[in-house]
Amino acid sequence: MRALDRKVLRDLRTIWAQALAIALVLACGVMVLVLSTGTQRSLTETRDAYYERHRFADVFASATRAPLGLLPRIAAIDGVAQVEARIVFTAMLDLEGMAEPASARVISLPALGEPALNLPLLRSGRLPDPLQPDEVALSEPFAQANGLQPGDRFRAVLNGRLRTLVVTGHLLSPEYIYTIGPGAMMPDDTHFGLIWMREPAAAAASDLDGAFNDLTLSLSRGAHTESVIAELDRILAPYGGTGAHGRDRQMSHVFIEGELTQLGAMARVLPPVFLIVSAFLVNMVLGRLIALERQQIGLFKAIGYATAEIVLHYLKMTIGIGVLGVLIGWGMGWWLGHAMTTLYTEYFRFPWLDYRPGAAPLVVSGLLALAAVVIGAVRAVAAAVRLAPAVAMSPPAPPVFRRGWVGDLGAALALRQTTMMILRSLSRWPGRAAVTLFGVAGSVAVLVASFVTFDIIDVVMEDIFDKANRQDATLLLHRAVGERAELDALSLPGVLLAEGVYAVPIRLGHGSRSKLVSLMARDPAARLTRVLDDDGRPIPLPDSGVTLPEALADDLGLRLGDRVRIELLAPPRAPWDVTVTGIIRQSMGQDVQMNRSALFALMNEAPQVNMLNLAIDMASLSALQAQIKETPAAAGFTLWADVRGAMEATMNESLITMTLIFSALGMLITIGVVYNAARIQLAERAHELASLRVLGFRRSEVGYVLVAEQMLLTVVAVPVGWVAGYGFARLMTQGFSTDIISLPLMISQATYAQSALTVLAAALASVLLVRRRLDRIDIVTALKQKE
Amino acid sequence: MTPAPTARLPILTTEAVTKVYRTGALAVHALAGVSLTLYQSEIVVLLGASGSGKSTLLNILGGLDQPTSGRVMFRDQDLTALGDAGLTAFRRAHVGFVFQFYNLVPSLTARENVALVTEIADHPMRPEEALERVGLAARLDHFPSELSGGEQQRVAIARAIAKRPEILLCDEPTGALDSKTGVTVLEALVEVNRDLGTTTALITHNAEIRRIAHRVIYMADGRIARVEENTSPMAPAEVSW
């Protein structure tokens, strides 16, 4: 080994704690990159392979009742490769040992063989026998959650008739990787499942002989999705078509896309912070080391080492730190990627899902990290190697201090001299102070952006469960009925109040833009469900016009008072132009709200409802549940306490873990920056601080010089970090918002305070760690060294 | 020049003080049993070759270090019984130090360097007064880097005396200075001794400087070789080297 290389290793050993601190900050950046891009890639590749092998459809449509005779016409649409007609309907289930009703979506399988599209994967058992109308296959997660094995029986209400069905097998489907029941907000495998039934049995159960109500298409390469959808809508319109859509409105697909978008946002926002801070840290630490070794550099040059060799020597050291950070980051990223992927398997039901990041995230993160530290080093090295050997070998000129503002300030405020030492040091080395300041500010910003998660959860949960939806339960009906249902519901056990809603799919259009959404038409006087303004205050639903969530209004470029086209995707299907009379805050979903009487006045029909929000006397809940299980009109029953519980469980499991991890990362920046700055401070001032001890200053008084400088910078950095944190939080909420979820940016004072306190504590701990070294300095030895 | 102090009141006493430095298996006996008394208001010069134990003795006298064995008494107080906090308090209240390389804080002006000490002392003089005593009234707001070596050393003396210490310990205060500048520094020390009655112990390699002392202690091999009384100390201006 060459002598200079030996020196690299020894130098690294000498500054190991500082090198490790930098490597850890760097590792955070690498980790987040490997975690997010690696998980994104694993998820994308698994999904794509699954879609491909199991022929996930490109276009989806449903209708009330369409004759099978339409199929040749549909198959003939330009661009359509395959057509599969199905029967899909909802059933209420009465499962043994479960008081509350469960519900399921029944999906037909062809009379013989396997479907051409959305091919389910048989996980156990077999597909139903076409000759046995009571045989069904279940979605695996639902079967597992309820302990239903092949051969087991359960009771279901199919189209008002109570039937006993036999389980033949468990399936997974590319169409239901993420399964969410009607009216639900989270997957609930216990209360909502999928039932596959042979087509003749399904047709008989739903009175759809010779007809279909659901259609999926695959398109040929290069087909124009929009024109296929338009043509399909035209064909299905007379048969109650509710608007065909591509994968972009397919629920399961949308949720996976949302997750991918969020991973992308994570990869874009966080790693740059860590990489930039690492670059500055390398610059600071290496700059200090090179200043110490200035005379050695002169010596190397004097004995004939080329400038390039010396530069390479210091770059090797930097790369040593970089490689350490990259390896730690890869390890952590890989481990967390695994953990996150495992977590995903609880929500995304793939037949297989492994964390396989591939080489790209590793290579890219490694190169970016090394580039960051090398860039940080280059400046520090360049200054030193430019010196002529004779100049370098002589000691550097002592630092020049000026009276300036610090002196005036000190005199004006009668500051102690130890405080003056701090202020002069800051004004003499503003660059170094800036690194600490911006590093700590970055730390605060990352913490604000992660703690804000809790604020957003609070606001969203409060909006959804305390303000907007105060019903205890929602009862879905098979078909729309007259408003009398509200009165009828009062005769159900324990129902205190029932408010009907008419939910209908619509196409909302403005100019050339349009969107498929749900219209919720209800009584403006409703007390259980309400709409919220920008500040989260309940506001009355306007008597006329439509009220849109802010995100949807933005998507369509709509403002209050604009005219918007609504096209009901159910009879009478006529399009109307209505005025946007309200824009509201709504975190989940993109439902449009409207006064029910206004809607039915447009339709020229008597008002109807197809779902009922209920206030319930909880003491009578089991009686109510038992009754609903036997009510033919009921298509689903959701208890809001369950929804809230499921949502909270999800948050506790994934979001809080992630938030804690990011908080730890945020703190690491402060530790890395403050620890390094204090170590450099201590090294440069050992002599000065020892002098103070000789003069009779106590350890605490000398420690003050070291501790207060770092803490002063930290305190100044906090508000800077708050501002940056607001920006970060904004980027994160925008990046995390999808069609389904629109996150409000709400940062509480507690978040600002906690991020500041966390960073102050981390900074204090780091600087106190260095202060302990001050105690170990031997005064006598320190004084013998000439300054 | 200054008459010898009339009443010889002991202020610092060492009894059989030894100091052993161990580095690995090697033991260096820096002090091998030193018994010595410093009296109030006297100027003592410690002379001896490098390694004779002068600096070690001075550090122990000033509470910067503890002896391996023996006792050090400041008046009735046993310094060897004190811990780190006790020694810090002792230095803070009673001792001023002057070193060969000044040890000024580079980021503080002359006035501020002195204020560093006056801010933590009980009955200090004003920084301006201390600097005036050493002839630096015109250089109050200069940073150390803007001062000559002699001026920096005089700031160090001003800083050492500003708290009116009973004891002033100087380790080679003229070691880094030329003869002429050295004399001005010595003059400052003698004046302080005369005006404030500060007991002053001064280490030097320079045998000529012994002439300004009331007593000269010769050290060799960690022991006191001999002690010379000087009944008629010379003024620094009369000394040259």
C-alpha cells in the first residue's frame, strides 16, 4: 500500500466520529431513494406482470340491462381486441358468528371455462361447477378473514332471496388488488368480499337471462381509448350505461397508482435535502482537515508530489466517507423496502409481491451520493492545492478580526466577553455558520413536513367523522325508492333518524374537460351529513346548483358561478347546465353535492333515495343488524365506527411508522451538522478554551462558548426551517394528493413547536457530546502548543 | 529599586512536592521533592535548564496541576486537597498567569481580553486601568493580531493583574521577545509588584533577569539546587542581554 493511501486510512480513523456523522446523513438520502424508487419499481413490475398474465382489461363499463346481442357490435368497435360481458351485483351476506351483515360483489364467470379478461387466479380449491347453481368461489382475503374454506357453506340474500351457497375455492383477481366496498373508505376484508358465480346461476339470481350489466374490454395496440369509450357509451346508453371508463377510473388501479405517485413524491422531495447537507458537511470537515494539514501539503509538493496526486489523496478520503454512507443507505433502504413491501401485501392482494428494487435505484443513489460528497470536497481541496509549496509550508496567517457591528452590539448590550467570542467567531466564519444554519433549518423543515402528517390526519378524520358525516351507519339500497323510505327506516329497530341520499354516477363537463364522478343528491336540511367550507365549518348546501370539492373544481377549471354540464349516467340521462354554487373542502373522494329536490325537479320526477344515513340507538344495534340481514331491499350496511376504526388502524400501522422514521432522519441532519461544527470549533479553539480555564473560568463557563455558539445558530435556524418546512409540507401534500384523496395543508402550532423542540434537543445533545471532550483537555498540554 | 519586603509573610508553601509523569512503562520524575516558600510581595526568579522542573513547579503553584505527592499550601488552605472545581476557584480568585506565547483570545480586542477576567473577578480594576498600567492606554481597541509581540505580552500582563491577584506566575514572559521589548515587559511586572504588592514568580532561561528579583531559586533535576537572596534588586532598565 502506498504511503499516502495509508494516510487516508489513518486520517479516516482519526476523524471516524465526524466521518460517521456525515456518512449517516448521506445514508438517509440514499436510503429514501432506495426505499421509494425500489418499492415503486417492485410494485410497478409486479402489477404489470400480474396485469399481463391475468389479462387485466383496459376499458370497463356497466349498464342496467343490456342484451347479449349487442356484443358483436361492441366487438366491432375499432380498437377493441376482446370483449367480456358479465353480470355483477351486490349481495348481503349472513355469516355465522357475525352479528353485523356483510356484503359482497357477485361477479359472473362464463358458463364454461375461464374468463377471457380479468382472469382470476385460483389459490385453493376449484372453480364452481356450472351445473351446481349454489357453488361459488370467494376472494381469498375475504375467505381467510371469515374462515370460509372450500366445502363450507354460508347464507346470502341474492336479489331479495335468501340462499345457501357452497364455497369451492379461493381466488385473487387483478381487478381487485385493492378491494374497497361500496361506500367504504378503507379495505375491510371481514365485511366485504367478492363472490364468483357461474353465469347461468348469476343470471337466474339477478333476472338477467340473455343480458349483461357489466362489460370489460381489452384494446388492441395503438387503439384510441377515448374514442372506444365514446362509442361504447353510445351503444350502451339506451340500456342504462353508466359511463365507460379506462383503467384511470378503475378503483383498484387508481389506489395502486396513488401509492406509486406518493412513492415518487417521497423520492423527489427528501433525498436532495440529505445529499446537499452531506455535500456541505464534507466541505466543512475536509476544509478543516486540509487547513490543519496545510504544511503537510506544502511538504508533499516540495518533495515532488503532483497537484493531481494530492487532490486524489483527499478525494479518496471523501469517497471513503461516501462509500460508507452509500453502504449504510443501501442496507437501510433494502431493509425498509422489504418492510414496506410486506406492509403493502396487507392492502394490495398480489399473488406475489417481493421487494426487488433491481440495480437502478442502487446505482443511481450511489452515484448521486458520491457526486454530492465529491462536489463538497472539490472546493475545499482546490483552495489548498493551489498554494505554492513554500507558502503552504509556512503557517497560515492568523485570522483577522474586525471591530464592526459585533463590537458595537457588544458595547450597546454590555455583552460578556465569552459571548463576544461567539459573535466574532460567527461573523469571522459566516460560511461555516451558514452550513450549520441551513443544515439545522433543513432538519426543522423535514420534521415539520413529517409531523404535519399528524395534523393532516387530525383534520381529515375530524372533517370526515365529526363534521361531515355524523351518521352512525349508512344503509345502501338495491334500487332507488321514494322518499317514504326515510319514514319506513324509522320503524327499523333502534333507528332514531334516517336521511336519504340519491347517489348517481354523472359525467361532469366544463369546456373540453370532463370527469366521471358521483353526484350525491340530498336534503339541504340534513343534519347527519354536512358540507364544509375552506375552514372546515359546516355550511348549508345551496338550494340550487352543484357544490364541488375544491380539487375537482381545480381539475375542471371551475369557479363559483361558472356553469357546468352534468350528464346523469342513469335515466333520464339528459345533460343539464347548472351553476356551481359551492366549492367545499373534502379530503376523501370527489363526490359532487346537490339539493335533492333541485335535481329531481330537473329530472321532472318525484324525489327518490338509494341510500339512507342513520342515527342509531346503539343499544339496539344487534336487533337492527339482524333485521337488515333479512331485508331484501338492503344492499349494504356500513357502521361508521368500523370505518373510523379501520382508518385509524391503518394510520397507526403505516403512516405513524413512516412519520417516525422520517423524524429520525430529520434529527440526524441536526446531529450530523452540529456535532461536526462543534468538533471543528473545539479543535480550533482548544488552546483558547484552555486559556480560559487557566484564567479561572469554570468548566461550565468555558463550555458555554462552545455550546452557546451552536445553540444560537440552532435557534436562528428554527424560523428559517419553519418557512422551509411549510414549503416542504406543501410539496408533500400536493405529491400525496390523488383523485381519491386531497390532503388539506394544515400545520398546527404544536407541529412547529415540536419540530423546534426536537431539533433543539438533538442539537444540544450533539454539542454536549462534544463538550465532554472539553473536560478531557489537559490545560497544561494545550497551553504548551503555540497558537 | 524595590526594597525587599519587610515582614516576610508566607503566602505559598510546598512541602516535599514530587511530580511523576508516566508514559507507558517510562516514569519521568519532573519534581523530586521540592520544599519552598513564597513570601508576600516578593519577586522570585526561577532559573534552571530545560527539564529542571521549573514549569512543572509553577503549574503546581498556580493550581493548574496536582503534585504526585507532598503538600501545597496557600496560606492555610491545602491546595492538594482540592478537586478541579476548588482549583478553578483558587485560580479565579488569587492567581494571575503570564505565558511565553501570551495566550490571548484572538477574537477579542485588548480591552475585551482584559474584560474577560474582570467580568468574573470580585474586586477588579477597570480594563482600561489595567492596560494603562502596562502602557497600552492607546491600544485598547486593537485585536491581538494588530499588536506587536511585546504589546501582546503586556495585554497578557494587564489581563493577569486586572483582578488584583495575590500571586502572579510568569512562565518565560520574555522568551519570545527581543531584549528591548523584554525590558518593557519586565518593567510592567515590577511596577505591578511595587504598586499592588503582588507576589511574583517568574521562570526564565535568561540568567540576567535574576537581577531584578528579591530571591533567585536555582533548579536542577527536579530539585532546588540553591536559593540566592538579592538584597538590592536592579531596575529592569539596568538589565540587558
